Amino acid sequence: MAIRLGIKACQARKRVIFYSAEQLTDELASAEVSGMLNKKLDLLLRIDLFIIDELGYLTLNNQTAKLLFQLVSKRYEKGSIIVTTNKPFEQWGEIFTDDVIAAAVLDRLLHHSYPFFINGKSYRLKNVKNLKQ
């Protein structure tokens, strides 16, 4: 669904970028180490739709959690963000390894948002027979 929304945004001539959460946090951490974090964040602020995929697949460390917070905070009310995750909001403290940062990120993401909660069988496994889900 996130990819389809990204495609529709591109068709409407919007600037869209797609990252896995791991790839994004790795790039932000590299930019910070090289002294280019502010430049990287400024570039990412120019994007109309930012898609972050698979948040929660891996736990963030303290540094990457803070970097992701910085990005979300800077984009707050300036650009759209789609986040995909298989973790309920109650578990975001575990993802960020900090309940305060998780609450701050959620506060900014959920304000003016339209959350979609999808339950059911995996789309990727639709053709697998006799699979109990």
C-alpha cells in the first residue's frame, strides 16, 4: 500500500523517496560521522513524501533513534511521512530503546495522520496452500 501511494504521488509530480528503516538510519549515522548531517536533513526536507519501510524489524540503537527523531521532528508539519511496521504503537519504546523518544516520534507522526491497521493473511503468502496464519 505504501509503495502504491508513493507511485500515485510520483504520478502527481511529487518528489518521493523510499527507504527501509535500516538503510535510512545507516545513512543518517554516516552523515553524522562525516559532519554532513544537517546537509542530509536539509536535502530530505525537500521531499514531498517520505516512505520509511519496516520500522521495528531491527531495534534502533540510542544514536540512530535520536537521528530518526531529528528527521521526523524536522519534517513535522512540513512534509508527509508513511511508516510501515508490524509493531503496535505500544511496542515502539522497544524499537527506539527509549520510551521518551518513541513517544515524541509517535506524537509527531500521529498528529494530522491517517493510521491504517491491516490485519489478516500476508499478501506475500497468498499463493501458498495449506499455510496456517
